[in-house]
Amino acid sequence: MKLEYIADGSIDCPLIRLYEFTETEAALLLANVSELAQGTKLSISLSELSYITPVDSCELIFILGEDDQGIADSDGLFMCVLTQESWKKVAGLIEPFCSSVETKAYKCLDETGEVSLMLSPSGSW
């Protein structure tokens, strides 16, 4: 699974996309997000997970917060702050990719902040 920041080039930008992944990697991402949704973890650094390959040193941290803030850029370090309920919604959007990775399918996982978060097996949207 690749993690990449795209600043421009589309009306949907800026965005961070998670792409080129298998069903197994989608299941691992779901398990990590579920920890935030259940409140058993407060943060997860995606670039440090063994199944994720950052592109151009992209760093994204998922954070359990009291308010939905979405993704914000802090000098190249991206932080996605969502409530427990919103992490549950993100988990629900990831779940279909765990059993079937259709290359034409994609989901926008969050559009709350200044940067959107996209999940796309092929990388396109």
C-alpha cells in the first residue's frame, strides 16, 4: 500500500491517497483504524506501518480527537484528527476493500479538513 500526497493537478486536490494495495493490506488498515474507532489507540503513524510505503517521504498520522478536524498539513507532516464516531465511518468505508479489490473502485475516506483522504486500489479516481 502506497501513501502519497498530491498537491495539485485535479479539482479534488490537495489530497492524500492510499493506493496499490491488496485485500490483505486493506484488512490491516481496517484493523488499525478500528483501534481508533474503539478508542484502544489514540494515534497511528501510517508511515511507520510495515505494509505502507510512503511516496516522497509522505507522513500521515491518524489521531483520535474530540472534534473532527480532518487532515491538516504541518510542514510536510499530515495529521488526520477525527472523533471515534468518524473513525467508525472510515472503517466502514474501508471494509469492502478487504474482500474485493476492484481496480476501478475508490472511496473518499475524509473531506473534513484542508486535505482530502482517498483510498483507491489503482490510484485513480
